[in-house]
Amino acid sequence: MRVLSVVGARPQFVKAALLSAELARRGVDEVLVHTGQHYDREMSDVFFEQLEIPAPKYHLGVGGGGHGAQTGEMMKRLEPIVQDEKPDWLLVYGDTNSTLAGALVAAKLHVPVAHVEAGLRSFNRSMPEEINRIVADHVGDLLLVPNVQAQQQLAQEGVTRGVCVVGDLMVDLAMRAAAGIPERPALLDRLGVRPRQYAVATIHRASNTDDLHAFARIIEGLRSAGMPVVFPVHPRTREAARAVHAGEGDNLILIDPLPYGDMMSLVGRAYTLFTDSGGLQKEAFVLKVPCVTLREETEWVETLEDGWNVLAGSDPRKIAAAAKRLTPVRQGQPYGDGHAARNIVDALETAGAKRRSAA
Ligand code: UD1
């Protein structure tokens, strides 16, 4: 079996880490394609190195640009590769423009599409990610969902064939990382903060970075958090951070984006996390760190149960109040059995065998 996997953005490298290893272990021929959507060393190369992901066979070199130009250019460069490689599956992860480009190219070439992290919805179509997810799910042949809720969501949209509940790769990797976090990671001393006496913030969602008013309100909330806030700044956020003088004479500590292990250590020993990222909401949940989500809605509704995650949008008062709440006690286990990679390869093999016997 040959699987052509398309990755391009930071969260996809994290998800690919466990799956690429499992594909190799099971003797599946994986052709990895990097679209280039994330290209800074600290957004891409360090993840491949630290998570021991095999080097991509193809690098499309498409970074930046508007949504149409970025997605279109990826499709143009990917199409001949898919035609040459003739994979049994084209596999895409999550909800980025790289996901959309991969899914559309394969669907048009009649190559079966497997979508990892299918069935998630924010119900907010002004998010580019929501459009990407819906399209990938509706052109997909094998929809690898993290849990039964995502399966039910697809059923509501009339998608019932090829749906398989597999768990969550990112959660599985975070569980492994959690076990190795020292009580007092050296990084904290370098930053001058003490375990459980600081917060972490990440902001990169277009609705927060492109609207300077919303961004300034979030920063106002973080400034009232009552503790130091370590803020690894995503490339798309740099300009907005400069415009509002974040980190100048306040409690914010601005740093470059961190490699995976350091980020897990930093979040794992924090008092709370402020984020508009999807993945980090789940990672904080696994690390048992309360999360304040800087959006009006979340795809990961399970994290809201028992109070591990609170939606604060860009309201400074809600942000400051949510930061000070106590750590919840109860926690369910909504993201699978810890074997998402194995379950995904099983599903690819079973569905592949079915297709061959039907042909
Ligand atoms: C993308 C995904 C989002 C995901 C996020 C993870 C889409 C629509 N969005 O958003 O779902 O949660 O990645 O981080 O696909 N840039 C750099 N260096 C880099 C990467 C990006 O300077 O390494 C710049 C780009 O040139 C662009 C901006 O940052 O100007 C935004 O990059 P973009 O690829 O649009 O996506 P993200 O905002 O990172």
C-alpha cells in the first residue's frame, strides 16, 4: 500500500509524527509532501528534527499569499506528483489550506482521500479553517474521526460511508510528552518564571490578528491576568504585537515560537493557557492545565465539560476573570484509547482491501 501524505502547517507536523512512524513500522510506503505553507525554521524544520519525522520527498515551496493564490499554487504543484506516484490513498490532516489543496487534487484525479481529524465543526463559516474542513470531509472517502460526536456531526450532514472512529493523534503524542516533563523545566529559569506562577498565551487566528481592535482587547485582558504571561509569537502575529507595544513595560514576555517539547514543558507547568489555537486547547486538557480560549466557539466542545476550557472571545474582562479560576478536578477521556496511529493504519488497510475486492 502506498500513502501520499500532504502536510504544510505546524499542527500537521505534530500529527504526522506518530502516524508516519506507524506507517513505516507496518511496511506501508509513505510519500510525504510538504507544501511549504509554514517555512520558517522554527515553524517547520525543528518539528521534523525533534519529532523524527522522515524528510519529505517533495517540497512544494508555497509559503504565504492570499487564500486563493496559496491553495491554487499548492494544487498546481501537487497534481503532477500525485499523477506520478499513483498512491492508493492521499492522506490529509486537519483544516488548513494544505488540507484543502490535497483533498481537491486527489478527488479530481479519483485518488481516494483519507481525512484525519474529520467531522469537526466550529459552525463559524467566516473561519477559513471551517470551509477547509467541510470540503475535505465531503470529498473524502475515508473519514477518520476522533470520537463519536464527530461521527454524529458527519451523519447530520448526510455523510455515513467510510467514517471510522480512531481517536486523536495529537492527544496521544501529548500524553507521551506529558510523562517526560520535569517538575521545573530549565526553560522556566531562562524565562524568569516559576512553576504554576505564570501563564502562556498564543494568538494566530486571522480573526484576532487581522483585527487590531480585537487584538488590542486580548492584550488588555492578558495584562490584567495578575501574573507573567509567556507569549511565543506566531509569524502572522508579529506585526500586531509590535503595533500594540506588547511586552513593553508590562507582564508579557514575548519569545519566538518554540519547538514541540519545549512548548509542552512550558504549557505543562503553567497556571493557565490563553489560546486561539485548536490543538493547544486539547494539549492543555491532556496536560491538565486550564485553558482560556480566545474565540467565541470551539470545535473541541468536550474540553468545555467540567470547566477545563472556557470561551472568552476577545473580551478583556472575561479573559482576566477566566485566568484566575481554580483548576478543575474531574476529567473525562473523550479523545480515544491512545492508539490513534494504529487505528488509522488499520482503517486504511481495511478500506483499501474492500476497494480492491469491489474493483
Ligand atoms: C495556518 C492554518 C491554521 C493553523 C495554523 C497553525 C489555514 C487557513 N490556517 O494558519 O488552521 O491553525 O496554520 O499555525 O491554513 N508565515 C511566516 N512563516 C511561517 C509561516 C507563516 O512568516 O513559517 C506567514 C505567512 O507568510 C503568512 C502568515 O504568516 O503571511 C500566515 O500564514 P498562513 O499560512 O496563512 O497560516 P497561519 O496563520 O499560520
